[in-house]
Amino acid sequence: MDGYEDTLAIRSLKDETKKNIAILATSADVTEHISKRCTEIGVNDYISKPMIQVGLRQKIETLVFKSL
């Protein structure tokens, strides 16, 4: 499975808690197409590689605090 398939599988779960888990996609491809596709399938946020540690941490913290 790739990240798209993983996300679709998670979003199709019956358990609401598991199905609504935060998903942060990563890719070396920075095209608009990738970002749009991620949004369409239910990814919460996207970060391109190479990742800067501070940027990654900020995205993770944002996702965690939104879920509280």
C-alpha cells in the first residue's frame, strides 16, 4: 500500500476514533497535484521533503492540538 491507499483505508474504518486520526503526508514531490490529491482523500496536512525539523514539529503539534 502507498500513502494514498493507507489514508483511504483508514478513512473507511467504522470506528470513528480510528477513522478520524490525524494524517500528515510527506512527499519529495512538491507539485500542486500532490497537495490537492492529499486533501481530496482526507489527509489533514502535507509537508514536502526534505523536511526541516522545526516545520515538521509545528505541523505535528498543530494536528495534535486540533484533535484534543
